[in-house]
Amino acid sequence: MIFSKRVTDTPPYLFHLIDEKKKEAQEKGLDVISLAIGDPDKPTPGFVLDIMEEEMRDPKNHCYPSYKGEPDFCEGVARWFFSRFGVELDPSSEVMAVIGAKDAISHIPFAFLDPGDSALVTDPGYPVYQIAVGFAGGEVIRVPLLEENGFLPDLASIPRSKAKKAKIMFINYPNNPTAAVADKTFFENIVAFGRENDIVILSDNAYSEVYFEEQDRPMSIMEIPGARETCMEIHSFSKTFNMTGWRIGFVVGGKKLIQALLTLKSNFDSGVFMAIQRTAARALHHPHAPGFCQERTALFKRRRDKIAASLEAMGFRFMLPRAGYYFWVRIPPQFNSSVVFCAELLEKTGVVVTPGVGYGPSGEHYFRISMTAPDERIDAALQRMEAFMRGL
């Protein structure tokens, strides 16, 4: 049997490999604690479940959905977007429902790239960016995110010839895996860069509602004048409402950009279950939503401060996360490979963290810790890591 090159030439997905390593360790009898995946340990809030039960029982939600998204979903998103970011969107042409942020990220390159075209991809970054570009037949041009630059891309360092050749660029702030945040000046510069080089800027804003201080409240690239014509922004309900398994998100952008994605996806899938769309839209405006978000923020801020104190005591180097779920930490100087460090940590302690190189070559000397495990498991993992570090 002969498989396509997009299958044979693509390595296994990073988090699938991590799952396999976890299973192997568990089969050996280890009590495995995973701090590897950004999947909230708390359930979807009750008010969302109540809405979903009501919507599931409504027969109007039992047929094929709109390819673009139900009008009330798009209208609900547009109202929330205006209240949150002060940006007015046309729900009929500038908002589109997607089957989670990963669905959008993996399909958008097909809407803009022909085989041989180029895409700028920040490195380290969510692995699907480069995989999707490759699947679309595109060439990945890596843009390093360096600690000395606050893990922001140095746009001036991108060779002009490569910038002119690229058709799309992925950015992601708040950032996974580095937890970096970006300010208005950065977004103004990236919009100008996109317009100057005729590049569609794809802003992954999945972590827009997970931040710890008001001054770090993430903005939308759509707030920048001129962004509508050259930018698309991707949002997810997974992080906002602990809905990772529900697979619901949305994309916003100018009419022509949204139409391009719609043309592609309407030929690939049949949209998002209507009950989920309507539940998600209603959740955005539910009176309990602000309280839930405040409780979630308080929980992750407590975890962040606890983990930071422990890592600092162990001698690790890192920047304090200002948003998102993750710590991006330098591997100990005794190691020269993030894979080797993470493998040894798992073998000796049962603690799973993610090797930085899995997010790109620029992540080689780092590893990622997720804060999305129960508090008692985080405490146990930190104790095991402390013992591991003492033994080096």
C-alpha cells in the first residue's frame, strides 16, 4: 500500500507522541503526572451545560448547520467582540464558526497557498502552523522568537526577499508555548508589515481571556486600523469556558478573507453542530460568565505563583507567565537536549513535561509546563522535580 507524501513525510504529532510515552510509563507501573497538555482540569461550567441541554432538545438544532455558522452564533460573536475589543464586525460576512481553533489553523493555509508558496511561521510555535503549511504544499520560513526580544518576532531581521515571497504569517499572542504577550505597538507593526508585503496575518488569539493582570489584558489585532483588509483572527471557546472537547471556535476578518476560508471549508465539512454553536454564543453573554472567568483567572494565578516559586527554588530560568496556561523554562545546564531532559524526568519521576524542540528548533533549550492539572497533582509533580534536581 502506498501512502501520500504528506503522510509519509510528516512526523507523528507531538502530543500523540507524548500520549504514547505516558502509556509506556504507566505500563511500567509509574504513577504518571502530566503537566504536558493545555487541557483545563476543571469541567465546563454548569451554566453552559444547562444551556446545552436546552439547545440539544430543540429540534431546530438537529439538522445540517450553516457552513459559515448560524446567524445567531455570528451575531452573538459580533456583539461580544464589540463589547470586548471595541471592534464592530458584520456578522453576515466577517465572522465564521469553526470546529475549534485547530480546525481553522489547519485549513486556512489551503485558502491562500499554492504548492511552492511560502509562509512565515514563528518558532517556537504551535506545531500545527508548520504542519498545515506543509500539507498545503507550502514552504515554511521560520521566524525565531528569542528570549532577548521578549519572544516577539524581529520583523526587521526577516530578509526582504523572503517577506515579499510569503503569502501568510502566523502569530500567536498570548503565546503558546512561551506565555509572552504583545502590546499595541507590536500589532501596529505587524499590520504594517503585512500590508507592505501583501501578507495575510493570521493571529491566533485562543488565549485572549486567560491573563493575570489588567495591564496584560490581550488586545485583538482587529483593533488596529487597516487590519480588516489583511488580517484574520482565530478564537477558541476551549480556553475561555473549559470547552476543549466541544470543538467550537470562530474566525473574524475582512469579507474577502472569510469568503476564501468559507469556499474551502464548505467543501471539506458541514459545519459545527447547531446546539453547540447556540450554546457557545449564549455563554458569551450569560450573566454568570464574568464570575466564572474571574474564578478561573484567580485559580491559574495561584497556580502560576506557586509553580514560579518552586521552579525558582530549584534554580530554573524562566520568564513569569503573564497570560495563558504555560511556563516556558530553560532546561538545566547539565543537559543539551530538551528531549533527553524530558525523557529522563519522565523515567525517573513519572512527571511529563513537553520538550521545547517539539515547537521548533528555537525551542531546543526549553521545556513547557502546563498549569492545567489538579492542585494536588501539581504539588506532587513539583516535589518530584525538586528531588530530581537535587540528584543532578
